[in-house]
Amino acid sequence: MKEEIRLREIFITFLKINAFTFGGGYTIVPVIRDEFMKKRKLIDEEEMLGLVALAQSGPGAMAISTSLLTGYRLRGFKGALTALFASVLPCLVIISILFYFYDAFSRNFWVKSALIGMGGVISAVLLLTVYDMGKAAMKKHRYFSLTLMVGAFAASYFGNVHTIIIIITLAVIGFITFTIFDERQVR
């Protein structure tokens, strides 16, 4: 799995991914996953989950963080810079165009309709991504993970517990529990 990828390939791949993927960070994850895990087999499932988790925990846009970390994993510092530049470039171009043509776009029926249609597609892509990543993450401790997930939902939806409290509580539970499980596996 230690196949080398050229910086030019990283640049072109991330440029295409970021130019044609709409909906933000979570919609870009399955595209990066398909490209580098399934097609090219340069990253395995566990590494991809780790990259996504790390990208979520850092500041900034999820798409940029995921691209940067994937580039770093593939080719180190140069790969990270290449993926970062390729990921930011489409955003800068699109935002610059929208800045000059915003009035015309905001009143156009076809543009509004296309954006509404993309909203539905993005929701479906997000749902499939959450399902795939959840299935992969819950392989080891299925019932425990499912209990935590249902508990977090119930605390948020029915108990009106603030999200940050749920995140911190789950982080502490996960750290303690999986540290204990990992110690038992080592022995």
C-alpha cells in the first residue's frame, strides 16, 4: 500500500474534487475516500477515519483540513501544501466570480432551482457518508458505540443538553473506555 503518488497528481485530483463537490466538508469526504482509498488504494479505511476525525477537531473548513491532512499522509509537507493550494484555488475563483455577478445570480430562476436541487442531493450524500463511516467505526464495539450514539441524540433532542457538554462527555467516556479496552488487548 506504500505506492508513491506524484505532487502533480495530488494537485490535479484535489483541484477537481474541490472544484466540483458542493456542500462543504462532509460531502468532500466520500469523494476523497473513493479516490484515495478505493480507486488508488493509497490509504486504508482506518487511516481515512483517523484523517477525518483529525480534520473535524481542527479549526477551519472541513474540506480544506481533510485535503491538507490527506496530502500530508500521501507525500508529507510538500503533499500537504500541494493539496492545500489545490483545495483553496477553486474556492477563491468561485467566490471572486460570485462577487462580481451576485446580483445577476441571485435573481436567476435557474440558478435558484439548481441550488435547491443540490440541497437534496447533498443531504443524501451526507446520509450515506455518515452511514458508511459509522459502520466502519462501530466494527469493534458495536453495542457500546450504538448506546453512546442514541444517548447523545436523546440528551440533545429531548434533554436540551448543550452540544459542547455532549461532546466533552463522549470524549471523556471514549478516552477512558478505549484506553481500558486497548490495555486489555495488549495483555
